[in-house]
Amino acid sequence: MDKEKTSSAMPREKWSGKLAVIMAAAGSAIGLGNIWMFPWRMGTYGGSAFLLIYVLIVALIGIVALMGELALGRRFGKGPIGALDGILRQKKSALGKWIALFPVLTTFAVTVFYMVVVGWIMHYFVAAFRGFAGLDLGTYFNTFAGTSNAVPWHVLAVIITAAITYLGVKKGLEPANKILLPALFVLLVVLMIRAITLPGAIGGINFMFKPNFAALSDPLTWFNALAQALFSLSLLGSTLVIYGSYLPKDTDIPSAAWYTALFDTAAAILAALIVFPAAFAFGVNVNSGIPLLFITLPGLFAQMPAGILFGALFFLLVVFAAITSAISLFESAIEPLMDALKWGRTKATLVTSAAALLAGLPLALRMDWFTYWMRLTSAVLMPIGTLIIMIMIFWVYGAENMRREVNHGAVVSMGAWWGFLGKYVAVIGTLFILVAGTLRFTGLWR
Ligand code: PHE
């Protein structure tokens, strides 16, 4: 049994075992960010240059920030509200709770558009049984997404996520993650082999790996790779702090962070290795943006033996990957509601789900609203939440203090460089997204 007690009467639920920790963090990280968003962003913003910068950012900022957020949660045994309150009380300030509202709300802004895309994926899962042969995939996407046809799927996505979340931390997450994530990887490898052996696939390989120096020096590539890394690793300032609060004191945080980043990046690159070769083989424009996944992969299934089976299996496993991320997004609002307002889990889950459902409706209905909200969130809101949590961890609580927490239970201890990367590289990187994103969103930067 864990001896740690939190301030509430009930001991906090804890993850059991080291594998469970990695699975939970990876379950949150691996989702639509990897399968749907990574390929479309990479296709639109710099191709091989994006990939290179992305990997660099994950290595220099992502892993350090993952450790920081997990350690913050574990240190205070609380999510963002309790943790920031804890930090600022040491400095005799009562503002922590209020500051924590930013990461909590900005994470919720992500939840709102995320659930709409989970709905799209669920629809494609069902559609996969009929097969995609003979369909004009562009038209098919456009007559579904952004119309009233997408609404029931959005509702279903929220209900399923709410139901699983309601079951609580251990019962809901662990068994699902342990089986389905490995299954997803196996399927991604199979599909990759099919995609790279298509005639014309070499164009996609070149697009991914042939150096593109012009894009390397384009700030837009950097901006998008940075924003994508924060999104994909779930580094928005609420989720991983909460997951950290569920960790026993002796968890090896550096190794959990390293594996999470590794698996998350592998999933994104595998998805790209399917999407780009297939897009080149079928003549789909890699610049297609949001629909890219949906107008490329069905073509692959239509072309392969047992394509209906592979198509259905793919969308099913992506639904599961998306739901484990969606659960972590819901948890990012539920825990703060329970902590700040002393609500029970049932009430907090109901309110979070209802809010995600209602706020997502307009986005399910209209593509221009969806795009607007997604851009506002990724360019402006999301970096605000991340920046605040980074400053709190590395400057206010202090990089050296947090490094001690990170190293507690670690097999390989982090040196002083850890604090340097957090204090300067992570904070300046996040600030860059916020400034560049705001300029871009307001149209000042074209
Ligand atoms: N990282 C998840 C994905 O890639 C999305 C997510 C972001 C989940 C932030 C939780 C918090 O799909």
C-alpha cells in the first residue's frame, strides 16, 4: 500500500506498477494528434524539415517538460489547481488556484474540438464495413464532416468517453491501454508495409526524408512543429500533472517520460509512413490539411487484400487510441472540478461531458467553425496553458527543486542540464509559439 496521504480523507487512487504508468501516459499522448494531425501538419508545413525539427523538439523540450509536469503532480499529490496553489502558498500567495484556471480551461478548449474528430473516426469505422471502393473520398468527407450527419457521432463519442471515464482511473484505463496500444502499433507496421510497396510510394518517402532547406529556415515550420509536439505529448499543463498526482513516490519519472516520448513519436512517424507514400501513390495532395487522413487511407484499404477487414480494424484501433486520449482530456477537467469545488466524480463527469457535448455541437455542424476554433486553440490558447505551467515548474517552484523531485526514484538521474533545458529552451520555445501563433491568428503574420 502507498503510505502517501493527500489532504482529503480518502487516499488518492494510484496507478499500479511501472508499466501501467507508461501505458497511461502513452495512452494519453498517442491519439488523433499522431494519426490525424501529425501527417496533415507535416504535409502542409515543411515535410522533411518539419519531421526533423519535430524530433529535435521532442528530444530537447518534450521529454524534459513531460518529466516536469509528472513531477509537479507527484510532488503535491494534486492536479494543476492543488499543485499551483501548493507552489504559490510557499511564496505566501493565494493566487495559485486562479492561475491554474488557464491550463485547465485551455485544455478544455482542446477537448471541445478533439471530441468532434473522435466522432468522425467512429463514423469512418462504421463506414469501413461497407468498404470505400468506388467512392470519391473528398466528396465523401465533405458531405459528412461539418454537416448535421456528424452530430450523432459527436454525441456518441462524448457518451462513450464519459462512460469509460466514470469507471475511474484503474478500472477504466489500464486494461484497455495494455492490449490496444500494442495492437495499434502492429497494425500501423502492417499498413506501412502495404503503403511503401505501392507503385509511386517513393514520392512519399522522398517527401518525408529528402532535406528541404527552404522549409528548415521558415519560422512557420518551427511554429507548427513546436505546437504539434506540445499537443501530441499532452503537454498542455493539466493532464500530465493530474496523471503525475496518481503516481507512487518511487516511480521512475525520467524513464516513464522517455518511453512516452519514444512511443508517441514512433506512432506519429509510422502514421506518416502510411499517409505520405499512399498519398503520392494515389495522387492525393499532401497539402490537403484536415481531411488528409480521411481522403488517403480509405484508398489504401480499397486496394489491399482483406481491405474491408484492415480498414475496419484500423479505424477501430484509432477509435481506441483516441478514446484513451479523450479520457485523459476529460480527466483534465474532472479532477480540477473535484479539487476546486469539492464535487463528487459523478457530478464532475456529467458537467464536463455535457459541456464538451454542447460546445462541440457547432464545430461538428460547420467546418469553418471547426477550423476557426482549432486554430485559435492551437495557436493562442494552448500555448498560454503550457507557458504558465512551464514558468511555474521551472522558474517559480524552481528547476533545481523540481530536478530533485524528478530524480526521486529514477535509475538514471537528471543533471543540471535538465534545469537549463526547462528554464530556457522549453520556456522560450513555448513563448515563441504563443507570440508567433497570436500574430498568425490575428493575421499580422502571413
Ligand atoms: N496527445 C493527445 C493526442 O495526440 C491529445 C491530448 C492533448 C490529450 C492534451 C491530452 C491532453 O491525440
